[in-house]
Amino acid sequence: MDRKLTLLSAALCASAPAFGQGSDDCASAQAISGSGPFAYDTAGATTDGLPDPLCSFFSNDDIFDDVWFSWTAADSGDHILSLCSNTTGDSKIAVYAGACGSAPIACNDDSCSLVSELTFTATSGQMYLFRIGNFAAGGGSFGDLTVRLDAPILNPNNGHFYRLVNEQWSWTDARDQAEARLWQGQPGHLVTFENQAEIDWVIQNIAPARPWIGLFQNTASPSYAEPAGGWEWVTGEPATFFNWSSGEPNDTSASGGPEDYAEMFASGVWNDAELNHAQTFQYLVEWDGGSLGTNYCMANPNSTGNAGTIGAMGSLLIADNDLTLMGSDLPNQAFGFFLASRLQGFVPNPGGSAGNLCLGGAIGRYVGPGQIQNTGLTGEISLAIDLTQIPQPTGPVTALPGESWNFTAWHRDTSGMGAMSNFTDGLAVTFQ
């Protein structure tokens, strides 16, 4: 406490703004929109909100001399409310999803030194109250607040999204936290792994240190036996792939408790641990997602015996400019690229191709630098497209809200007499 007050006194020796920003009264919270930054100042503010155990830091569960903002979410998912970029003073913040007087859904005291930052889950179209105040009465703080979508990372190999959360919970609490987190309106879950390639992608792109994963030992399962029987994924999908560390699982805990829950080390191997494992300080969330748009037209099978398919992940909001096309069920080690058109169509075997072209009218090709891709050993390609640069024969164009666009993927194939080409089915998307 003395350290905090000493640093606060030193900070307040700096110049302060001459007026307050943000409403002193929750009932008349200042409306803001977007991500900011938004200036705030608690000078002269009174304490309007109520204390809450969620805000108990250093035995202090109140926020003093607070100002209020109301903000409506444009997207569903985790958001970060932060004062860390430009704040003076010992701040303390909370977020409320209900009316004034309701309990907070998130609270934080110190995140970046004495300054506050928190993560909360928002639903598109819902209004939230931001309470910005101080750790101590009469302390005073001022600066900027920002609020932004904490977007998870897309794995283009399977269309799933992932996010590492640096919070320490028991396994069951981490499971509940993961399932409460929304992305694109969908709840998440503790990560499940289908193969080593998925683990390798997570290690390379997310670099977890020691998170909980969605594997647990069901002691009521007919296959339950210590230490290796009865392990199940939280999603109910078959647990046929395991990546245990050497000598694990062993149901041996230093605390003496049973080890019925799985964590992952930084190397990607797994360890069985007790429910409240002191060394597990993260959890990894996965959203299975689903393809955007509507598939249409019929693709012919390629040399894999399957027909290639196209999907899309991300957002259909033009303002987000966040759409990734994915081609799947393609031959391994084959080249491919995506095509775009405003019109649908059906052209069998164009140019001697073994497939059907599901586009009509003017057709553009994504064949710029880095856009022609190799399917590798997964039989997949993916491309994050720029909605302001959709290729057309006369030059790139910008997609507009309300417009429908159609996409397909061309790919080289080896079938019958030699090298040929084929197409996936078509995908129609309408932008907002």
C-alpha cells in the first residue's frame, strides 16, 4: 500500500487537466462509440458506484472518485478496456452489463504498473457501462481509455480460432470461462487437438507456456482406469489422439490429489494434473466456427476421390475488412488460387478442365504476389482477401455493403492422362 501511494503522489506532482471528462453520475453516463481513445479525468468526481467483491484488490473492493461512460458493442467477443497507453495516477476500472447498481462483470486495479486494463465479453448491440476511477479516495487520475475487440487467431488449416488467456483458474473454472467467451456469436471451449499438426500450429503461432486444455479423465466412464483410461474431450469428440509427455499420465501429484485434468507444456506435450494446479497459469480457448456464406453449384471429384470445397471465415462487415477464403479437399502438393465474380454461373470443363466453373460474368483471379499457393501435405489453401482490392478484368474494385460476391478455387490436379485442373464448388457471400 505504501508503495502505491508513494508512486501516486509522485505522479500527481505532474500537471493535471483543468476539467473533468466522463460523467460523475452513472445515470447520465457519457455516451461513446468506437475504440477511442477517449479522454477522461476524475478531478472533482465523487464516488457514485457501489463496492463489489469482484473489485477487491489489496483488501479494497471499491472504486473511488469515479466517472462513467456508456458504450455499445459493435461486435460479439472478448474486448479489452485499457488505460495503459496514456494515464497518470493509480486508476481502477470496472465494466457493467446491466443498469446502474448492478454487479460488475469485470474489474481491474493494476495491470500496467498502477494503471488498469481488463478483458470482458461483449455481445453485439448491447450497451455497457465503463466505470473509471481510482484505487484511493482523493487520488485522482486522468488520461485516455480505449476499447477494442480482442480478436482470436484464425488457423487457416481447419478454420478454427484460438486465444490464449493469461489467467490462473482451476481446470473446471477455466472450462467455464472458455465456454462463456464469445467470438462471432459462438461460445468457445478449452482447446481440443485432432493431430500433431494442430499442436504444431498452436506452438508456432500462439506460443503458450502452460495452459489448461480440454482433456479430462471421466471417472464414470466404462473405460476409466488409472492412469490412462477414461480421458475425454470437453466437446465430446472422440479422444483418439494423445500427446502425453514421457511418463505421463501417471496420476501422481505432489499435493496428493488425483490428477484428472490435462495441461500442455510449451513444447506441446501434455501432463495430467490436479484440479487446482499451482503451475498452470493459462488456458487456451478454441472456437470451432463455421463457414460464412452459402455454398452452391456442384464440384467434380478430383484425384483424391473427393470434390474440392470452398469456405470463408472472418467477418462479412465491410468495415472489418476481415475475410479469409479457404479451399479444402484438394490434392496434396498442387498449386491453386481463388477467383471472384459478382455473378454465379455453371460452365462445365472450361478450357479442358476436369471441373465445373461456378462463376459467371466478369471473373477476377487472385494471382498476385503470394496469392498462388501450394496445397502442401494438407490439401488446403487459404487467403486473407482485401475487400478494397477484389480483382476484376478491368482492375481491382471495392466491395460495398449489400453487394453479393461469389468465389471459387481453381487447382492443378493429376488425373487420368496427366496434369489437368479442377475447381471447388462456389461460395456466395453478401457483405454488410
